[in-house]
Amino acid sequence: MPGNLLPIVQSVLRLRAQVSAWRERGASVALVPTMGALHDGHISLIRLAKIQADRVVASVFVNPRQFGVGEDFEAYPRTELADAQRLTEAGCDLMYAPPAAEMYPDGFSTTVSVRGVSEGLCGAARPGHFDGVATVVSKLLIQVAPDVAIFGEKDYQQLAVIRRLTRDLDLTPKIIGAPIARASDGLALSSRNAYLDDAQRARAPRMYRVLTEAALALSAGDPVERVQAAARAALDACGFDQVDYLEVRNADTLQPPPDGPITRTVRVLAAVRLGRTRLIDNVAAEPPR
Amino acid sequence: MPGNLLPIVQSVLRLRAQVSAWRERGASVALVPTMGALHDGHISLIRLAKIQADRVVASVFVNPRQFGVGEDFEAYPRTELADAQRLTEAGCDLMYAPPAAEMYPDGFSTTVSVRGVSEGLCGAARPGHFDGVATVVSKLLIQVAPDVAIFGEKDYQQLAVIRRLTRDLDLTPKIIGAPIARASDGLALSSRNAYLDDAQRARAPRMYRVLTEAALALSAGDPVERVQAAARAALDACGFDQVDYLEVRNADTLQPPPDGPITRTVRVLAAVRLGRTRLIDNVAAEPPR
């Protein structure tokens, strides 16, 4: 028996009216920003949101400003009806799916940019990407004004950029990073996994294995540079079409840690290409006891 | 009999606590952002704010990020006690005077920038200035979250930048531009007028006369290019040490209007230097009936 879909709003005005109505009844609100093409990773964010707040808004917006020239904006999977069904099943309270003209009306001229954490890693490979992310996330946080907003740790650098802009612009939502959801073979769930053919899909989990081994070596006290060099070599040998980066970085600042055994929590991050598909992943490593 | 000064807060936390307390009692709130060194122009903004809302917050913050290298950040007049007295007399309810470390704590990395209206005019003469303005005003609007925010039309391009970012970032305050307050000889009131020696002060009002004559000619139907050229020549002959610009621009977009008689409201804007002091001013011109 198919039930009703959750309410879907397309304008800031209606979004705010609904959020205000909840607030008047004393409800707290969580936001889960997405670009749609929802998979189990997104649903895990919705579940976490439901624990954190009384009401959950999921935004579904494929943000043109965070795609570079030659990237996959046109090809990016759009599955709005299926997304609405999955959100409904997950108990999400509202889907906010603004058209591009609602987010960026004629004359739109403003950019939010974050230096520091946005540089290097994906920022080097995708110029302008994090400006697009920072701008749209600032808008979403201001539009919804939730108590908490939840982002997956798969986009770890993005999460760092969002934490930074939230603090710097005095935005009030609490930013929560959620653990990466993975397929049974370890591949991080991503809407872009849909681009992979069978052979690529079989090769893809090798990145996670390399990251995990590197994290284990770091936690065992192996020095950063040796682990990083070995992991890069291992990733290079995995048969990916390109390795954009493999880096060990401090978990909070995203700066390179000093060489030697790690003394703070770090993150091992990588990005590779399989054909035209770009995949990213990362794994935490705690310092040796 | 000196009365008590108005309450002064220095932290976002205390600011928000006060604003929340007002809101709980159903009061509306206006914000008047200033860099202190308050003069009658600022006080006219406070008076307008008191008409627009139940409670008025004036921020006093000399924003380092909107001063360029070699500009007058260090020299900019600081008169905080006198400012507090003037705000008290004007009936302002709260002075928000954050230290720089409260606005830009260690690690601060975010910039709000506005293209289009920020380009040319003062944007050309002061690279980075409007990024500094857009960033601090975004923060103030988010920190205070007022119903209305009031800015003087003297900084006309700044007002356009602020209107743009408010719309683009979906900020909720209504932005109100307030008429320019002038000395009896026409000179626009400015904290920087304090830098002028007697001879410079005597020369300064000539800019306003040139702007007024240009606006009258435009309203009489004289073509834009002719008026602009004549006004530039007149301004060049005023004895200023430098003329940064004199421009006729559409009042809303700040784009140059087509040549010929004006058909929409325009603004005639100028910036000049007297010694090391940079003065700006502008005057509206309505199209001929």
C-alpha cells in the first residue's frame, strides 16, 4: 500500500512558513542538505537527524555552482520522485527542492569563500568547487535556520569548509559530521558510484583498502611520510586511471602533520578517477596509545 | 546632570541574549552599523531606526578588513565614550562594540564578496574594500538578526553591495537607505571630515555643488555624456588634490545609463582627495517629466 509522499516545497517562502510553524509549536529542526540521487548513505544522515531534532528537512538541490567546467553537472543523476519516496520511508518531514532560479535569481552576484581548509586536496583538483559549496550551504543554513545540520564525512574537506564558514559567519546551526556509509566490500556510498561499469565497480573498493592499511600503520606508530609514500604507491598500483591525491592530514585543520608518528587524530584522504568518474574517500587514524 | 550610559556589549553571546530578551517581549529590532566617530549623520540614522523598530542596536566597529594597505585604519578616529554618550542621548538601546578578536578570531578564513555593483567607482580605487564591507555586514546582520538595518546613502555603492548580499544570502533584515546629512554649506557629514584643515574644509563643499549642478542638468534633460564631461571638468577645476571619479550611474544597478537624457532615476557619484583625505558624495537625479 503506497502511502502519501512527504510534503515538498520549492520556494524559500514556503520553506520558512513550514519551519516557523514547527518552531511555534516548540519543535527543533534538523537540516540534511543533499544533491538528491539518494542512497543508503543519505538515509543514514536522515536517521541521525531524527535523533537530533523533532523535525527533519532534507534539501535536494544539484548546485550548478559547485561543478567546474567539464565536470558532470549535466550528467549528475536526478531521481527526484525516488528521492521523495526514500525520504518519506525514512521519516523525513519535508523535502526542500528549489529550482535553480529560486536559489540564484537573475542578478545573483554573491560568493562565500573560505581560505585555508579549502585549499589543496579536492580544492586543487576542482578550482571554484568549494566557493560553490560554501555559497550554497551558507544560503541553505540561512534559509532553513535549523538547530543542527548534518553532513557526511565522505566529503571530509567539504565538512571542514562548512564548519569554518558556520563559525566565521556566526551562523547558529550546530554542524554534525556523520560516519561514512559503505557497501559490504568497503566502497564508500556515493551517487557517483552509479557511473561505474562492472569492471570499475569491482576495482573501486581498492581505495578503501589502501586507506585502511595506511590508517592502521599510522595508529601502529609508523611515521607519516613513510606511510603516505607507501599508500601512494599502493594506490598507484590499484589500476585506477588517475590518482588525484593521497594525503595524511590533521583531522581538524586539514594541514599536513609533522613527520614522525602521529600525535593527534589524522585523516587519510584520497581521490581517484575511474574512467570519467571521480571517487573520494577518507579514513580516520588515532595516534598510538 | 549626566545620566547613565546605554548598555554596551562586546560579545556576540551577550548581544544575542539581549536581542532574544527583547524578541520574547514582542519587540522589533533595528540595527545601525557604524564605525564610531559618530556625527549628526549617524544620529539621523538612529532617529530613523527608532521610527522603524521598538529597539535600536548601534554597532561600533572599525573594521580592519575594509581598509586597504596604506589607508587610514590606524588613524581612523576612535571616540568610543563620546559615541556612547551620543547614542544614549539619541535614545539608542544598545551599543555593540566587539573587539577585533570577537569578530575575527584566530583561524578566521571566510570572505563574502559581491561582484557587479562592487566594481568600478570606489571598488576600483579601493581594491578589497567591498569584500571587507560585505563580510562584516553579513556577520553583523547574522549576529543581530534585526528586522531592519539602516545605512546612510553617503556610501551609496556600499548600500548597493549590502542590498545585493542581503538578497543573495537570503538574509531576512529589511535594508533601509537613509538620506545624506549635510553641513549647512552642503558638505556631506563624514567621520573623515575631521582630518581636514581649515583650507581643505573650505574647499570640500565644492564637490557637492558640482554634483548638484550635474543632477539639475540631468533633470532638465541634458544628455548624460555631456553632463558627465562638464561635471568632471568642473570638479577638476575645484582645486582638489585628486579626482578619483565622477560618474552618472543608474540608481539601482550602478551601471552607466545610455547616453541621451536620463529616463530612470540616476545617481551622480564622486570621490576626491584633499591631501590624504578621501571624500565621497552623491546626489540623485530624477528624469525630466
